[in-house]
Amino acid sequence: MAGSDSAAGEAPGSARGSAVPARSVRAPVRPARRFRRALLVAAGVLIAAAALWPGTACSPMYVIRAGWEEAKILRARQPIPDVILAPTTDDVLRGKLTLALEAREFARDQLGLDVGDSYTSYTELERDTLAMVLSAAYRDRLASKTWWFPVVGRVPYRGFFSLDDALAAQHKLEGDGLDTYLRPTSAFSTLGWFADPLLSTIVRYDEVELVTTILHELSHNHLFVPGQVRFNESFATWVGRTGAIEFFCTRPGGGPDTVWCNRARDRWHDTMRFSVFLDGLVEDLEAVYADTLATSDDKIAAREAVFERHLHRFRDEVQPGFVAFSFAGFARLPLNNATLLSRMRYYHRLPDFQSLLEAHDGSLSNAVESLRTGVKAADDPFSLLPSAGDDRSSKPSSGPAPPPPGLQKSSDLF
């Protein structure tokens, strides 16, 4: 809902050049009146939420601002085929938009995702960042502060379209003694309530990250468990990353030996490696916070030693094993419970998601459908995942592809 974590910083290889051969993909042109109707619905639903759910964490003014910003995004939409055919559209944007339609078609036809009318239109924003996402956590335990919203339930973040508003809210939370983390995002999903447009903040990504982000956000339309943010986002990370591998390694003009296939595989390798590291860090922190004899101040002091030890391990042992990402921002930003939990939402038990994929003979569509069916009766959706075992691999079963020249440290997602 708050956007894929890859949107939290500059995407890898977000150069303007495009090297992926794209085939022509057709999408229906939506009449302008549908845009106007969606505009009114967006504002109406969001404003009504504040009135109908007085227990919500969002004030009427917060909801009105969110509704207004969403309405502006919807109002500025243009059908992607129209943008592709426009003589003023440059070749790079035309190629990215064509690729986006192809990724959407792949999500629908090959992965079986409910895509609706999402990503059939394009919105050019007058800024580099879509919104700011604010998270907070208690300092003496791994527990996020949450806010309740209609439809999605309790979530551990709030989104802001104004940096000043976000900073003011962050200052208040810190005054209450909470850890905080404020990050930008360039994408989010409305869970199929509206036909999400492809935003210019996403199109600046390179081809692999563009497809990954589209599949990530579309997966929320297909499966979203209210109140289970960590599962929802980790699930979407898995679908986005492994879906991109299948897309680039099997598409016409692609193949297992192409640069983009290799890049997609390398990035999944690094993403799982980071997941294993984070899960180990969390396990050690939970042991500190579980000490019933320690005071709150004792736990806060002890956690700093855990943070320092794992940061050293990250730099010395984990980071050298990455082949596509550097995750340098993890070591650069102040580490606290809010920053850690924010990352855990996107990277929890990813090797176990990989094990589920392997249990379905590599069929992502079948693996996704098994989760979609199983969550209906599961109190904890993570219980549906097989365990990768104590000796969990941090890479796909096929192993990482040899990194293309110059890609070893191409990016920092944070």
C-alpha cells in the first residue's frame, strides 16, 4: 500500500537509456469521462472515510489532503497508448511505457494477477518523489506504532504529500519517545479501488526495476491481508523480484543469457541475502528485548551493542557477497527499531517464499494461488510458507548469474 521499498531511493541503473527490445502491446483507451468519474470517486471515498470511521487515525484534514492529492494524480492521467503515439514523446519514455504494458499483460496472462485497469494510464508528476512515508516504533521492543485506516486495517506507517507535514509529525512522535524513520516513496497501490496510473517517478527506474515495481504493486491488487503489512509487503517483494526473473528470462527477444535476465536474477540473489541478514539481526534483538529482568533503559543500551555488532558483520561479511546491490543506505542511516522494522516489512522470510516457489516446481502463478487460497483460513499467513531450514540459502536455487560488467555495486535501494 505504501509502495515498494525499491521506491525508497534511486533505483539501480536508472539511466535514461533503454536497451530492452519491446514489442508492441495494445491497451484499451479509456474515455475521458471515466477519468473524471474516478476523480470524483477518489475524493469522495477518502473524504467519506473520515466521517464514517471516527476511530480512524486520520483526521478529516489529513484525509481531505490525501483525497485531493490522489484526485490530482487521477486527473492528470493519460492513456498510455496515446502517450506512446504522441509525436512529442521521446524514444526512451516510449520504450519504458511499452515495456510497462507488456509487464502488465504478463502479470495478467502468465501470473494470473488481478490487474484491473491499473497501469493502462500514465501521469507525469512535477516532482521526483510521490510522497513521504513515516514509521515509528517503541525503543525498548520490536513493536511498531500503528494507525488504523478503513479497508486496509492497522498499518505501521502514514503517508504525507507534504514534507513539512511529515517532519512535523515525525517531531511529535520523537517527542513522545519513539524511534522514527521518514523515507520517500515513488509508488503505491490503491489495492484495486482505482485504476492506478504509471507514474513518472517509477518510469525513471531502469528496465528491471520498472517491471519489478509494477509486479510488486499489482500483487497487492491480487492478495492483500488487512492488518498483515509485513506479509503483504514481503509477498509483494517476492512476486516482484521472481516475476521479473520469469519475465525477462522467458519473454520474446529475451532468454536466460541476456543482460536483463541476469540482472533480475542477481538482484533477487542479493535481496534474499539481505533478508537472511535482517532475520538474524531481529532474532538477536528479540532476545535482548525479551529479558524480563532488564529495565527499559537497560534494553535500549543493550540494543546499541547488538546494532553495532551486526553493522560490522554487515560491512565485513554480508556486503562483499552482493553482486548487484550494495544496500549501503542500511549502514549509512541511523539504525533504530523504526528503520529496522521498516525494512523487515519488505524482506521477511524471503528464502521461505523461494522454497514455496520451488515446492510448486517454479510456477509462480501456482505458488501465489496457493497463498491466496490458504490465507482465508490462516491466522498467521506466514504459517503457509515452508521453512527453508536452519541452513537457509541466501540465493536462488539456480545461483546468481555472473554479474554483467560494471554491475557489481550498481545501486543502493535505500
